[in-house]
Amino acid sequence: MSISPRFCSNCGTQVGANARFCAACGKPVAAASTSLSEASRLPLPLQSEEDRMSAPPPRPAVPPPAPPPSSGIISPVIIGIAAVLFLCCIAIVAVIAIGLAMPSRPTPQAVPPIPAAQATTALPIIGSPAITPTIVGLPAITPTIVGLPAITPTIVTPPAVASMGRLDVFARGMDEALYQNTLDASKWSGWSQLAGGTFAESPTPPTVVSWGPNRLDIFSLGMDKAVYQNTWDGSKWAGWAQLSGGNFAGPPAAVTWGPNRLDVFALGLDKAVYQNTWDGSKWIGWNSLSGGTFPESPTPPTVVSWRPNRLDIFARGMDGAVCQSIWDGSKWAGWAQLSGGNFAGPPAAVTWGPNRLDVFALGLDKAVYQNTWDGSKWIGWNSLSGGTFPESPTPPTVVSWGPNRLDVFALGLDKAVYQNTWDGSKWVGWSSLGGIFSGPPAAVSWGPNHLDVFARGMDKAMYRRTWDGVKWSPDAWESLGGEFTGPPAAVSVSILKGSPAIPPSTTAPTLTVVATPALTGTTAPPPSPTKTLAPPTAAPTITPILPTAKPTVQPGLYVTGLRTEPPALGERMDAGFYVTFLNTTNAAQQYRWNVYVFRADNPRNSFGEASPQLTIIPVGTAEQKAFGSWRIGVGTCGNYFARVAWLDEAKNRTYFAKPDGQTFELPFTVCP
């Protein structure tokens, strides 16, 4: 068998069967083919001897390179790979150690099996890529890592909050009923009757307190000498109810030291002081604060509270000294005398902070004196010198609108209202607020640096002035109208935004006269008398304010007509008034006027009124509507008449006449 020759695939030279390199070109012949193409298989041309002699000699065969000998040294690549593997092992061990050191996570709750109706065929796992499960029902949250994450505030609508600034004023009317006027949102509601009760005439006002937003409790002494209560619950008056079980020689005092807690005090017929407590669900009954007797007085004891479950009560003893009793949360401590003084009238007390008390009373020299409890002791009586005041069955009026701030008010010898202020370091001295009044003032504060003072004028109407933090306004006392037999009581009550304003009473419970025996109690001897305070060395004389001549209506200005709207009036209705003026003066006139309502059987004292207003009355005949309205309460059916009056700068009334000179009157009937 012949062996086919091999040729170099590069230069075509024939090579040996086992040759690895071409002897002619020196290149490897591993790629050389063992069979050539048909062209390469053609016979070679014959060469002459001369051609063979001129051909270059064949190159010697180059042996293939020998493989490198084995040296026994580990390759650097292998060393590097080993190092990487070693470091990986260390990292794995560290991760395992950290995982063991961390607290175990709570085991998640088992996922309930998919119902058969929702079951699906499982996908094969082998060869499938890893699948990140999607939790259905929870939105995918992509947190922002860069910087602090943006926080979107959640705006929560706050609940209704209490707002300050509403005032309620109470006084006893000419018909022996109690009346209320409310200032809410800079507008007075007008006087309305707390129907259903009549009360004994007294030189002191009713007692009213507020223990929470939209809550008022008023107390007064009935004709049967029992104490009665009426409650405003935020929407209506509950009606008068008797605190049964006692008869009393004087009006009650009331105090609150917390939500839904009331304590009422009054002087019994045995001259002892009695207490009744509302514990949040019921009145517990009258109990005597034994150990002291006190003179009959139209003024109740004075009681204050400077912390929860703490009460301090003060009264003027038989010897004219001021006595105190303390409720410490579990018992009454008994009566003790604030020694060092005798007084012409009952005391007033106020607190402006924990464990702080200030007591005021009128001395025998007609000056006002103060005694202060500083937290550990009474510092003694000191005169607020610079003013003298008439003897009165009522004490000075004192109010505090902030820590270490006191304002005292009293009626002067000239019947004007006077004020003295403690500014935190000293008394600034007495100053007149002007006016001419028939009784003591009432004062109230509904916020820092704000005061409202009320007093009954000589015309029996109620008047008001306001301290706004800078000045007293208005320049003259503002009339609130009405006709009253006694001084006012004033209170500031918080209201919830959106709550209704106080309307007139719509219920008329009948007072039940309970025949109860006079309270009896332990009578103790009065405290021993002490020295009389000497009058101050200098008490400046207060110049009285003399009234000016009363002006008259401009001649030629008359009232010729008056009508009500609606024409037929009944209970619980608001009556509006329309006045027809006749002006024959040939010039427009400006007058402040009002409409007053009288009972047919009492033409001297008005029973109700609209609201004063300042208007221009043109020449000729013109009808004008009175501001406000007259609210007709329950139990007011009867015959009435109305008059139109103009008011001068001092709020004095002059009733308009008809052209014939007679006072104009409109008779009308309620509940025909």
C-alpha cells in the first residue's frame, strides 16, 4: 500500500510523512493536507540538471520546541484563587456569627390555605428562574433614601374648644323675677326673664357660678326663705328647683372647685352658716358649720376655692371681726378670727393662685382694709388709704385677672364707682369711673387685662363700662336698659364654638313652697372683740358729681303712630316695634330713642324694652323700626302699653308726646 505524499500548505514543498515543520519555509505543517486539490495532483514539470543545480539548498529541519521541564513550584494563579476562597470562607463564618447574635424575629402567622375555588396548578421549580412574590393587597412602597424623607403632615380637625369673652348679667326686675342679659360676639341679647319664680327683694344680687363651658348655675332666696336653683345646660334653662330642707335668714353664696361640683352656703335662722353640696349626681342636704354664730345680714358669707377640694369661707362675726373656716378636703377646721380689726360691713375674698388669699372689708373709719394670706400666715390688716366710702350691707367688689393682680371697686360717697388696683408691687390709689348709681357695682374679668363693671343707675337701668387693657370705654357709662330693684350679678362663662347663644327661658316651673322647720345648729359664743381700726390720717374728700338740668324734646317733634310686628302677640314671641315720627321743625333731627313696655297695672315701671338706637328723623312723617325686639316670656299674658322715649347723654328718658301734648302710648294685649 503506497503512502500519499504530504505537502506544505504554505509553500507547496513536499515534506516527510512524519515532518512537523517544512524544511523549505520553516513553518509548521500540522495544517498541511494529506491530499491536494486536483490541480496540485498534476504531474510536476520535468526539471533539467541545470535547474536543479541552481535551486537553493534545502533548509535543515528545525526540531519542534520541547515542553518546559516540570519545576515543582505552585503557580501564582493557583495561589491567588486559594486566597480568594479563603477570604470567602471567613466572610461566610462572620455572617453566620452575626445572624446567631441577633434576636430572633417573630414567627409570621401562617398564611391561610387558598380556597379550592382559587387554587391553581403549581409551576415547575426545576429550571425556572427565581420568582419574587408580590403581596396582593399591600401597595408597593419605594422609600426615598436620599436625605431626610419628606414628611406630609396629617391635618386633624381639632375638637370644639372653649372660647372666652361671653358675659352674663343678672338682676331682679320690678316684677320680682330674675332677668338675664348676655353679651356674645359683641352683641347683647337683651333682657329676658328666667320665668317661673319670684324672689325676695334684696340689696344684694343673686349668686351665679360656672363650672364648665356652656354651664351656668344661679341661686336666689325665695319668698318662702328657701334657696332655689336654676341651671343653664348649654341649650335651655332647666327651671327653678328648690334645694329643700331649710329656711334661711339671708341669700345664698355659691362656689365651684371643679367640673360638676357645687357648694352653696347660707345663714340659717339660728344664725349658723349652713352648707349644701352637689357631688356630681345629687344634693347631699344642708349641714351646719358649727362653732360660730353671725348677725343676720342681707349679704351671704364669702367663699373661695384656690385648689380642688379646698374651700375658705369668711363672715363678719357678732363683734364685727372677720372669721374664717377651712375645708381641707376631709373636714372643716372650725371658725377662727382674723384678728386685728372691727368692720362696718361684710368681707369680700379673692384668690389669684394656690395658697394665696386676699380679704377686704370696710372699716369703721369708712376706709377699705385688706388682709393677705401669703401661704403660711395672715400678714394683718392694712388700709387702702385715699378714699372714704358709705356704710353698706354689701362688701367691696374685688376681681383678679392674673397672678399678683387685684382690682377693687366700691361705691363712693358721691355715688360714683371707684377703683383701686394692685399692680404686683403697690396699690396705685383710688380713681373715679364716674356715673351716679343707686347700688354697689359688680365686676368680672373674662381674660388677662380685661374688666367689665356693671352698676344700677338712678333710673333703675343697668350700666356698663369696659377696661380693654389700655383705657376705659366708652367715655360714659353704656346703658343696657331695663328696670331693676337691686344690683347686678355678672359672670364670664366659656362657650364651645358653634354652641347656641342663650335664649330666654322657655319653661315655667311653679315654685313649690315647702314648709320646713328652721334649721337648728350648735350655737357657740362669738369671738371676743378686738380693737377698732384707727382712721387714716389723711382721707381726701371726694367731690360729688352734680346732675345737670334735664333737657327736653325739640318742639315740633312728635310720635303719631306705633305698631307691633306681628300684630297679634303671644307667649314665646319676639315683638318688633315700628314708630311713626312727625317732624315739623323744618330740619332733620338726630335723636337716640328706644321703645319701653309697661304693664297696664304698673305705669310707673317699665316691664321690657327694645334696644336704644341713634337715628336721623327727617322732616315730615316717617316710620322707623326699633332695633332689637321684646321677647315675650312664658306666663306674661295680659294687658300692656308701649311708649317711645329719647335718651340724653346721661341715658335719662323723655317720652315723646303727640301733637296735643299728651304722652304717646300704644295699648296692646298678649295672648288674647
